[in-house]
Amino acid sequence: MAEPAYTVASDGETTGEEKSSSSFPEIAIGVDIGTSQCSVAVWNGSQVELLKNTRNQKLMRSYVTFKDEIPSGGVSNQLSHEHELFSGAAIFNMKRLVGRVDTDPVVHASKNLPFLVQTLDIGVRPFIAALVNNVWRSTTPEEVLAIFLVELRVMAEVQLKRPIRNVVLSIPVSFSRFQLTRIQRACAMAGLHVLRLMPEPTAVALLYAQQQQQMIHDNMGSGSEKIALIFNMGAGYCDLAVTATAGGVAQIKALAGSATGGEDLLQNMMRHLLPDSENLFLGHGINEIKLMGLLRVATQDAIHKLSSQDNVQIDVDLGNGSRICKVVNREEFEEVNRNIFEKCESLIIQCLHDAKVEVDDLTDVIVVGGCSYIPKIRDLVKHVCKIEVYKGMNPLEAAVCGAALEGAVASGISDPFGSLDLLTIQATPLGIGIRANGNRFVPIIPRNTTMPARKELIFTTVNDNQTEVLIVVYEGETEKAEENHLLGYFKIMGIPPVPKGVPEINVCMDIDASNVLRVLAGVILPGSQQPAVPVMEVRMPTVDDGHGWCAEALHRSYGSTLDLVTVQKKI
Amino acid sequence: MRCGCGLAAIPGTDARFFVPDTSFIRLRRPVDPTRVQFGSLKIKARINEARKEVSFYELLGIPETGTLPEIKQAYKQLARKYHPDVSPPDRVEEYTQRFIRVQEAYETLSDPRRRASYDRDLALGIHLAFSARRRYQYDEELEERSEWKNRWQSQLSELKRRSMNRDARGNMSWGARMRRQRDESSREQ
């Protein structure tokens, strides 16, 4: 074996920023690690090409099995039988768990997966373990993702016959910056440098922009601006974007997303077929895991079949004396998952609203992701947008192709035929701001702000002679501060003792093209132009694990003693 | 004092990180015209200075009569030039600042309400470019949700404009002039 052996670094270390300083334009590969499937694509000099594994697959299952001492993932591993995935030794759905604390409903919904997800419900990271020789062996979502990334990397290096260092990864819109750091950690563990993390529908938007350019080249399209809605729903997430495309530029007007996906459809169906399934699985014994696995395979299979046929016969022997034998029709499936489909609809409406786009303005509506095969999903998108679904894209390959295009563009590669004269102008998927005005979240960079961005807001003290203020940075949309994602916190100290409301505390937020967020905070007293204390510059996020716990502790310890309020507009 | 400071590239800075100078704090001064602390001479100086600054139209390279499609097209062309993803690696920081300015010009001119208000200011020579509007960004976001606030805002900016004009003409009460002179001299010491 000539290929180099890569190992995954320990998860205990902080992310090493060892950047290669070589100016050689090395093309970054595009990677899509989906909740259920993953793929790699690269710009081959003339077009985007999906790489295949040794079994000639372009799309590989996203899982890692822990057998013996060496874990192996779905890229290299060949399952002898589908049920092997449900022996307790295979860990999957990590994209749903990465960077989440154990109070998160998504983590709770993962407790009936056929491996161990344990929660203490105090805002710390959940305990995740695989069953290996009757021992629960602990692991982390980052470690599982890293094992996976290493396999993808080896696969790409063997085929491209060069070392791979830079990647563009597609990520869900709803990921917080804390979750992004977990993805970066996983990449660092796998020896990869993240060039860009791209919200999935924006990768699709870039591919769309390229296709539109191509049509102009072929004299088939007009050069006018095209507005498209992109609806991307996979196993784990539902992500949307509205893009305005012209001249190869994809301008993201709005993003929307939620941790709602095929996994939720599956769980609702499992509950429908076996109503007390959740209680049954609580013990996580070997028999229960097997039962869970059997039910999962049968249900998944049924859902797939319901995309092409009106009804399906489910017949599964759960091995504990109970047997599910039932005919399920499409209406039943749609009724059981009504809340999911309603959620999808509301996301479309929200995204169009945020983009200030009317349905009549839409040129195209693009539906991609594994769930795009479900008739109800296509129907509801068509129903809201009132136009036929765009046909020019492979629903399972669009995101990874877009990521590969971005990889080539951001690596500085140019194409003689102009196929890479492309650009995505990204927008912030979530608002970023600080806690002020009591326990309120005050956004400084609102959601859907074009990046790179730099915005500021002025605050002041709430107490007389308040010499310190606590800047607590959150990301999200909820008005109550602690319901948002905590990104970090720091204090400004040494403010001269003056009456409340006098110091002007300027909080400035800056996001650069690589999506690095910095918070700058300074204090100015009236009659002075110089800051009263040195300006603080803090790179976010600063929090590590257990951030739910941390916000609560801050609140308990300091109350409102170090609070801020926004400066009211004086008339 | 240049009112676009903080957006101009700072020579000798690391390509990735902005040196934490206090330029973003200095922006504060011209930000709030309701609390003008400058004497009338300074206001005039500022207005003269503003004339030298490029307007949003000049920045986008379109005439003041430019249509929305023209604005959009100009924006996309400039984005292709200045967006840090496509800019030369050694000029990322500079181009990022430029892109942010282009973005602000585009956002202002592509919104009929904001364009109208900008045109009004421009005609009066009050060029509250870039950062000047920044402080109100958040408020503006909120306003978009309620129409009544829009009307209130336009009335407010009209008031502001008038008071600014008055100030510029030196048409202030004796007390106001004295307070301003005192503020100014205390700052200059």
C-alpha cells in the first residue's frame, strides 16, 4: 500500500491554525458531508467532477463503524448487510449532533438512534457511544466526522495523485458559529484546512449562476437578473436561499433553515408504526438496538417506496415476538408528517419575505436534497411558488458541485473559457448581537446582511459609577438573549466613574470574507475623542463546550450589575 | 477629519486582521447630526470636504438618473472586481473595505425610500456617506417592519436637515453658540 496513513488527532487539542504559506494555487475540493450521504467533487480544469470510491460510488453513506480497535467509515467500508449499520457499533447522523448541547431538542430526538446518546439536560455536550464487543465506547461527533473526512481525503488524494489540503464544505444554514468551529475542528483533526464553509443552498446558487452563464454563452438565455428560490432538504436539515443571479454573480438575498429533515419524517413514521417505540428503546440493550435497527430499515424503505407508489406493505418481525404488518398509503404518510410539511412551507414564505421578493418575481425554483423526491415536498414548493420546479440539476449532487466551484474560485483558479468567472455574495444566516436592555438580544449585524460586513452600535451604562460592562455576544433571532447561541463574552474594565448613561460604549462587529467574526468594543466619554480605556478586540466564538450552562452561570453571578442599554435616538 | 475613515485601507496592516486602531470610534462624530458639536465654520468645512468625497453614484459609476437595473448591473460588476473572494491575495483588506462601500451604495440606491432621502441630502451638499448612516442601520431594520415609522423617519430627517441647515448658516441662539464654542475649545486643548 503506497498511500500515506493518516491518523486523526486528539479532540482535546485546540484547532491549530498552521496555515501553509505557499502561494501555489492549490485547488480546494468541495465536500458535502450530509446527514445520511456524503460526496466529494473537484474542478478538473474544465468542469466539476464527482470523485468515486473504490466501489464506484459517487455518493457514500455517512457513518463510522467501531469494530475492534480501528474505526472505519462508509467511504472505504463495505457493509455486508444493511442491518450491520444497526448493531450498535455504527455511529451516524453526526451532522445533527455536532456542536449541540444536551438540552437541545434535536439531541433529544436522536436518543432513539441505534447507538448511545445520553443526556444530562444541563447544557453540556451529550454523551455518545458505540457498542463494541459489549462495551459502550465513547466518541464525539467531531471524531466521527474527522474519521470520515480522512477517508474522503485519502480517496481524493489517490485519485487526484496529489496531496489535498484545502476544502470547501457545505453546511446547514441554521448552524451557529459554535457549530462551525466544531466542523473546523473535525477538519483540523483530519489534517484539512477549511477554505470556506458554505451554506448548502448558496452552493446550489453558485451552480445555478454557472448554468445561467453557460446558457448565455450558448445564446439560449438572456443576461437579465434572475431570481431563484432554492429549497434544499436532506436527511438532517431543510435549508433555503433566495438568490439574484446575473453575470455569474450569485447574490444571496436571504437564507432560512431549520434542523428539519428526512430523519424527522422517519421518526414520525416509526412512532406511527410502533407507538410506544421511544419507551421501548430507553434501555438501549442489545435486543432493543436490534429492534430499533429493524424498524428503522423497514420504515426507511417504506418512505422511499412511497415516493413512487401510492401505498406500501410493511412487514417486519421485530424479533421480540411482536410483528408489524401494515399497509401504509401516501396520504397516511403525509398526515403523520403534517407538521414537518407545514414547517417547510413556512420556511419558504419566510425566506421570500426576508428577501423582499414576491412570488411573481421568481424566475426559477430549485428543489434539491434527498427529500426532493418526496411528492408532497415538490407539491408544496410548487404550490407556494406557483411555478414548475427547475429541471437542470441533479438533486443529490448540486450542493457538492457548487462547493467544488467555490473551491476553484476561492483558490484563485481561472478558466480560459470563463467558466469560473463566478462569485457568490454571501449573507449572514443568523443575526449577531449582544445582550442589553435587560435580558434582550440586540442584533448589531442583522440576519441576511451581506458579507463581508462591518457594523456598529452605541450602548451606555445602566448604573451610576459603573466601571465595568459585560459584553455577552449571541447569535440568533430570539428576543430573549439566552435563547440564542452564546458565542462569547468579555468585560470592559476601568471605565471612569461617571453617572449612568454618560459613557458611550461603541460595539463594532466585523465579518471578513472568510467569515471570521471579530467584536471591537471601546468607551468614549463626552468631550473626548480618545477612548477612555484600550479598545477590546475579540475574535468570536470564544466559548468552548457547555455553553448553555455557561450563559446561565454568567446570569446568576452578575445579574444586572454589569449591564448595558442601547442609546436611544435623541430627537 | 475624514468621514469615511475606518473604511479606508490602513497601510501596513496584516492582510487578515485589522489593527485595532480606534478609527471605528472616531466615526462617531459625524454620525449623529442631531447632536452636532461643531461650530458653523467646521460644518462648512465638512460640507466642502464632503463635496470632494465620491457620492454613491460616482462610486457605482452611474448617473444620478440611473435606473434600478443599471444600479444592479453596476453593483454586480463592482462586486466581481472588489469582492475579497476574487481580489488579488495581497489586497484583500483594501478590497474588502471597498466592497463594503459599494455594498452600502447599492443598498441605499436600490431601496426607493433610502435613495430618495439620500438624493435629498446630496442636493443639499450634506453628504452623509458610508459610516454616517451606519448608526441608524439597526433602527432602519426595525423601521422596515412598520410603515408609520417610515413616515415618522422621513419627517425626522427633514427636521434634522433643517436644523443642520440652520446650524450651517450660523443661525443659532447665543446660548447654543456659546455652549458649542466651549465644547470645542475644551476638546481642542
